[in-house]
Amino acid sequence: MPTSSVDFERARPAGGKRSSKRDFIVNVFLRQEGHLSADDLVDLIRKEDHRISRATVYRTLQWMMEAGIARKVDFGEGRFRFEPAYRHPRHFHLICKSCNQSFEFLSSDIEALMEEVASARNFDAKQSVVQIYGTCEDCSTGRPVAPKSGTTTEMIFARDALRMAIATERSGLDFYTRAARLTHDARGRSIFQKLAEEEKEHLGTLEARYKQLLSADPQLESRPTFLFFKGAANGLFSQGAERLSKGVNDQQALMIGIRCERGSHRFFQKYGERFEDSEGKQIFMEFASEEKQHLELLIREYKGLIARKGRRPRKAARTRRA
Amino acid sequence: MPTSSVDFERARPAGGKRSSKRDFIVNVFLRQEGHLSADDLVDLIRKEDHRISRATVYRTLQWMMEAGIARKVDFGEGRFRFEPAYRHPRHFHLICKSCNQSFEFLSSDIEALMEEVASARNFDAKQSVVQIYGTCEDCSTGRPVAPKSGTTTEMIFARDALRMAIATERSGLDFYTRAARLTHDARGRSIFQKLAEEEKEHLGTLEARYKQLLSADPQLESRPTFLFFKGAANGLFSQGAERLSKGVNDQQALMIGIRCERGSHRFFQKYGERFEDSEGKQIFMEFASEEKQHLELLIREYKGLIARKGRRPRKAARTRRA
DNA sequence: CTAGGTGCAAATAATTTGCAGAGGC
DNA sequence: GCCTCTGCAAATTATTTGCACCTAG
């Protein structure tokens, strides 16, 4: 399941340069799964054609990086390794010091915390590295080097995007259901009911899609998690939910909803962008746009509410700070 | 404020090898603040004594690592840098690509999440690297290379240990106060009251200590945060607090308290160990032992409760919910 | 024909090592 | 005097470059 060369040819990013044995090197590189060092790649290539010089391989790796096909990674070995970058979002690594395999993962929560740290120092973060060194399961349970797939495929991105979307959707559904129950204003309540209805519907769609994905590859579910999230699903709505349960008026509820939808939209937008044009991106973006619609609905309703309740000097105004 | 050579002489870790100009190199290294490359160190040393060869510097760095004085760090520049390790816990880095300065931080939350990821993959994590690359405040606001201290001193460790301890103490105080209010059983309630009392007292001690620390160096408070925490302070008690507010009986309350104290104790124990023999360690360890006492108190009380209520098939416990 | 692409060998760069001499205990 | 430390120069490793040649458009 590595990205096939055909796949790649079609979508070749890269600037307008020639092709020749560069193509060959690129193909060998993409056929592989792990994180190759330049030397590993030279060896692989020499197996099939020993007329290719080390310099060309280095130059081609350079070119692949510019073209967005490869990405340099540094596992502290004193030399660099390269991983496929095409349709592969930046991610973090677990690195086994015993068998030298590495495993990829992403955690939206870790990323969020890193952003907080950077902003606490007014540091403009461009990119980040998270590496966990240790011993992998296979190595610690005895068995030496198992030839498992270390590469995360698109199927897994899609699976994890769906999982995250589903969890968030559930949490949103919960939220709106509770909001509807707790909102006294009829109009406000009906908005929440409508939103809950839509969340439920979308949730159904997502779950169907998840099942469909699994049916395409029954082993998919048991493959290790790539994208970890906690705050994503829970955090977005949880502050809102907490305040709701203390009882709020319709205006406050709408405001809370707006905040949640906006957060959710931004969140999925951001992850969608990260996943380039893989199927994972589709899911994130679709989700983001759904959230955006909700957001707009809420904003419209909020404006309506303000207009109706107008500039009457009612005390509720002070709730504006919520 | 760098660890002085005297300081270091006294506590010299290192195995029983000779000293000579090695001492000189070590001293020059420890005098510096930032993260030096081998070459930086050679340059610095040659300023004072140009009879020292590059090889010796490399060999001495090697020795310093074995002795626990230095630690190798890799900022992806194609060469290594070295940072002081003596009384310096492992930490994470913000790395400015523009001025090459680096800033240290630690985040208990990020660490906790990394542990979760590792354990989800049955990966035995030994150590981890977190690096945030970007542009530092000074560089993005125009002014070029400011010669600020990149090194985190013991004062800051102590400050942050205290901050974390205080936050946790507050959260514990809250928790026990609420627990006392919600516990119907007189004995259980008095336990919680006692614990709350102790938390309050210890909180006072900690706050006094914090003030004292600040008075020793008024600028200390404004220096950037080294140790970030959120879950540490809130998380430990929050699940407990949530359950409490739904109403619990004395036994359940005790159980929750036990869980919280145990978590808290382990947490501070762990961070204490990380901070070697700096003042930060003292604070963490002291805190850990306070928590341990509470824990033991709770366990004793729990056992007493069980013994008293014994094997009566009491239903009363359940009906207690408010 | 011409801009790149390619091979080979030499150049860099960071770090390590062999070996003979120096120094501490 | 033994064992380790040092200096120096040569070796090693990963990566880059100069230069002449080759190849596709």
C-alpha cells in the first residue's frame, strides 16, 4: 500500500524539470515504507542499477524535498533520514532504539499545548518536532525486527479523521440536546433542536462512512492509531456544556453555541489543511464546512435575537461578556 | 547565575578519573549559558589557552556526558550542541532559527500525553524530544540578537515547583472543602475538614516560601515560565470534584480522596526525581511527602470505615445520594 | 543547441582515532 | 612507573561541489 508510482505521476507536484533516472530514484524511494537514510536509498538503488552515483541520489533527495515529495527527519543518529511527504501530513515519531524502526503519530492535544507554550513566550512557532525514543512492542516482547508496515497510509488518515469527526459530532449532539432542554426561549430552543437534528443526521452519515471504510479493509480498525485527540472532541464543547448546565438564557446559549461551532470549524479547517489532498482532508474539510453552516445559522439567529430584544435596557445585556 | 565552578567541585558526580586541563574545559563550559556546539567551546577555550586541541575538547565533552555534567542536544543543524545537565532536568526546547538561541521549558501535560501515546502502542518510552522551531520574540520584533539568558536557573525551578505545588494545593483545598460540605457521615466529614485544614496550612507555608523566594530576587516573577502545567493542578482533583458535586457518601468520598492523593503524590514524586538535587526537588519532594501523609491518613480512615460498617449488607450507602 | 542532469573525484564538516609523548599520583 | 590525559595528524562519516560529459526538448 505505499503510494504507487502511478498515483504519484498523476499528481506530481514539482517544478518544471526534466526526468530520467531521477524518476527511477523517486520510484524506489516511494516504494519503500520506512524512514530511509541517504545511504539506505543508495543501497536499494544499486541493487537494481549500480550505475547511479551517490551524488545523484543526494541531489535527487534535495530535489524531492523542494518538490514536496520527501521530508528530512533527524533521529539524532548523526545523519538524516527521509520520509515521504506527499500526501503525508507532518507528524510525530516513536523511535525504537533497538530495531531502528519508527512509528508515526499525531496528537492534536500535544499540538495545542505546544502552541500555548510558544504563545506564552511570544514565540512565533513555525514547526515542531516530537520524538519519543524507547523500545517498541516487538523488541521488548522478545521477537526481533518484525517487518511491519511503518508507514501510515491514507486509509488510516481517513479512519482517524472520521473517528475524530464522529467523536466531535457526538459531543456536539450532546451539547445541543442539552442546550435545547435548558433553553427557555422558544426560538432559541428550536434553533438548538434544529442543530441537534442536523448533528444527528451528519453523525449518521459519518458513521455510515466509517462502516463503509472498515468494510473495504476489515483489518483497518485494528491498526494502530495515528491521530490522537481528546480535547478535540471533548474540549470544544465542554466549557459550553458546563455553563449550560448552570442554566443560561437563550442569548447566552446562542453565544456559547457560536463559540463552540467557531472553535470546531477552525479546528477541523486546520487539520484539513494539514492532510493535503488525502481522503482525510476531504473528511475534515467537509466537517469544517458543516460546522461553518451551523455557525452562520447561529450568528443569524443571534443577530435576530438582538434585533428583537433590541436596545431595551434589559439586564441581560451584561451577559454579553460571556 | 550559571552554576559556579565551586558549586560544582563540591558535588562533582563523575567517576574516579584524573583532572588537569579537563577541569579547565569543564569550567569554561559551565560558565556559559546557552547551548554550545563543540566548536563554540573550542573557540571559547582557545581565547584563554590556545594550547588545547580540538580532540581534547571532544574527549572532554564525551567524559562530561558520562559524568552527567553535559547532555548532547540535536537541533537539526547537522552537528550537536551541549547543554549543562548537572542539576538540570531534561526539558524541551523552543529554538529560534533566526538568532539560533534556544529557550527551555517543560510541560507536565505534554509529557502526560506522550506517555499515553506510547502506552497506546505498547511502546516502552525511555526519553523524549520536543522542539518548537520558529522565531523568538526579539527576532520578530526587530531587535537582533539580544544577549539574554537562555539557561534556566535553579531559582526558576524552585519558583515553578512552588507555583505548581500552590496550584495543586489550592485545588486540593477546594476539593476537600467541598467534600466536607457534601459528606453526611460525621467521621468522614471530619476527615475532610482535617485534610482541608492541613491543605490550607501547607498552602500558607508554600505561599510564604514563594514570597520569600521573590523577595530574594524581585525580577524572578517576571522571568519566563519554565514548567507549564494545567492537568497537574486541575486534573488531579477534578474528576473527584465532579463526582463529589453529584453527591457521594463518606466511603465514596474517602475513596475519591485516596485516588486524588495518590495521583498527586506520584505526580510530585516523579517531578521531584526529575529535578535532581536542585531546590526545585526539595519542594516537589516535600510536597510529595505531605501528600503521602494525607494518603495514609485517608487509607487508615477508609479501613476504619470498612471495619465499622463491616460486612453489613447495607443499602444505606446508595440512598445517601442527595 | 542549451539548460539541466549525471558521474567521478575532490572538498567540507563534524567527529573520532592511533600513536607517541606528558603529567599526575 | 603505570595509567590516563593530550596533541597532532590521519581516518571516518555524511554530505556537498567542481567540472567535464551527456541527454532531452
